[in-house]
Amino acid sequence: MFCVRKVTEDLYWVGGNDKRLSLFENIHPISRGVSYNSYLLLDEKTVLFDTVDWAIGKQFLENVEAVLDGRPLDYLVINHVEPDHAAAIEEIILRYPEVKIIGTAKAFLIMRQFGFEIDGRIEEVVEGDTKSFGKHVVTFIAAPMVHWPEAMVTFDTTNGVLFSADAFGSFGALDGKLFNDEVDFEHDWIDEARRYYTNIVGKYGPQVQSLLKKASKIDIKMICPLHGPVWRTNIEYFIDKYDKWSRYEPEEKAVMVVYGSMYGNTESAAASLATKLVEKGIKNVVMYDVSSTHVSELISETFRVSNVVLASVTYNLGIYPPMHNYLMDMKALNLQKRTFALIENGSWACKSGKLMHEFLDGMRDMTILEDKVTLVSSMKEDNITDIDNLVESIIESMK
């Protein structure tokens, strides 16, 4: 049975939700599921904007059929060819053999790589091209590497709707809701939206900035992303988040303490530092065990905060492996403009602090505080002064 939502007078959401999938891209945990959004416009011509992951293919096809209500499907606009949005292309072609597919040259290249039989039905577009479907006239805007090379966004000049591909998306199933003003976004969605952006798109800040500049020149009334809620109010709020994230600017003056501890001794020192920070008035402090916190959550929080404390044991004369994995992801996602403090521990040949310092030195625009805490197996009385000094350095760096 179909399940659709009306977006505007003649635009319908025909996507679906997947609550069975546990790992997005087989990497990122999604305990609240994910939505795959697709939109169908009923004008003089009928237009489908993107498809969905095959996991919800049956629901999607029922939705499309119900909204078309016997009409043919004239056009399929593909903004992004990643399989969670393009997997149903082949089935759409089989069911609607007269459909024309609109996309970029690279989009068609990737479609062929996935084995889609599209020859004889494609309309290639480039930035600035327009297309009339009757009352509605759309223009196409290139969005390369947000977050694939073929990506574009489509802007409906008639009603101000931006079909934004993977930009402005979020993890999380919609649970019957569709619009941002139907949810408490700041309370229930912002963390998942940040985790989605930072882990999926975070590497491509300059490309997102380029798209934001283009978006600033058009009159956007609504944003229809491929994941998460549709934005029809307070759009500036989410655009501001994207601006901060893509410039790698911290959202908040906050301290994140990430510790890697085998037997609890390094954790104890990290807790002591966090406690002293709070006692000194820095209340926006969070602690994470690097071994039990998924790295996607660590990355998301690292984008949020201004200061990060890395507390790591030495392991096989190197950085504790889960901490090293976190650092590798941080570097791969191009994180910048953060202030780091270091706590190291080792029963012999303590090297983790030096190695973490060297790793961070290889990243862009990172500040590493000179004060450092070195533990020999466990925290002792003479480490308290070092902890106090590091606390003062962190507070000073936040002014």
C-alpha cells in the first residue's frame, strides 16, 4: 500500500524509510534508521526527482504508481547516482519505458558503470541549463564532490524548491513526519544531521562552500534533501550550520576529552582533568571512551567542539589503535582549526604523546598546547600539578 506526503500543491514525497539497516554504507550505525527521499512533480509533464535504495523499492514503486494515478512518467531527474538514490533506476525504466532521464555527463558515465541501460533516453545538462515541465521551470546547478563528482542540485524557479541531493540531509527515519517544523530538530535531529554531514560530506568543505555561494544567489523557499526532513521554515538555521561545518569552524566553545585506556589508569587521569575544568567554570565538557564510542560519533563531536583532549596509552610503541583510527578518520575528513591537549601514558617507552603531536602537526591549522601530562602506568601526586597546568592552558586557549 502506498504511503506518500504532499510537499506543495503539485509535488509529492514518494520515498520511504529503512529501520532494518543497522550500518549506513556498511560503516555508520543508524539506530534510528534512515529515510530515502524521492519527489514526484505533477505538471504538464510528470517528473520524478531521484529514486531510492532498493531496500525500500517495493514501497517506492507503489508510491510512484499511486501519485501518477494512471499518467505516464515523462522525466526522471537524477541529481546523485549513489546506489541509495539510484538503485531503482532500472525498475523505473522497465515500468515507464518512455521516460527520459536528465543528468550530468558524469552521472550517465556512472549509471553505465552500474549497468543501467540508459542509451536513447538521456538528456545531458550542465550548470545554468533550464528545463520547462509546464508551469514549473527548473535550473540545474553543478555540485561536484558534494559528495560525488557527478552531483548536481535542481532548483525550481517557479516555487523556490531546491532539490539538494545529499546536501542538507540527515540520518534518521521520518516516522510519519516530513517537514522540519514537524520535529524538534534542535533536540532530536541536530546530532544526527551533524554526524551525517561530518562523516559523509565533511572532507569536502571547499566544495560545500562553493555550493553555498551559488545557493546564496537564488531565492530558496524550501529544501528537499535525499535524506531527512524537508526544510520549509528557518532555512537559514541549517544553512548556517553547513557554513560552519564546511569552514571547519567549531559550533561551540567546548572541550571534548577522548581517552584510550586499557586498565582504567588513563581514564582516571582524563576524568580528573574533566572534573577540574568543570570546577573552573568550563561546563561544556564531554568525555568519550575511544574504544567503545563509534568513530562516526567522535568525528561528529570533534566538528562541534573547539578543544579536544587526547589521552592515550602507548601500545606496541605506538598510539593506542582505536585512538589512531580516530586520528586517521579526522585527517581523512580534513578537520581543521581545533586546539588539542595531550595526555600520554606508558609503563615503559612512553611514546603516545610524541606520536600524537607529530600526527596532528601533519594536519592543517591545528593548535597543540605546550603543556602535556605524562603518566608512568598510573596517575600520582606529582601529576596533579601537571593536570592543573594543562587545565589552565585549555581555559586560556578558549578565551
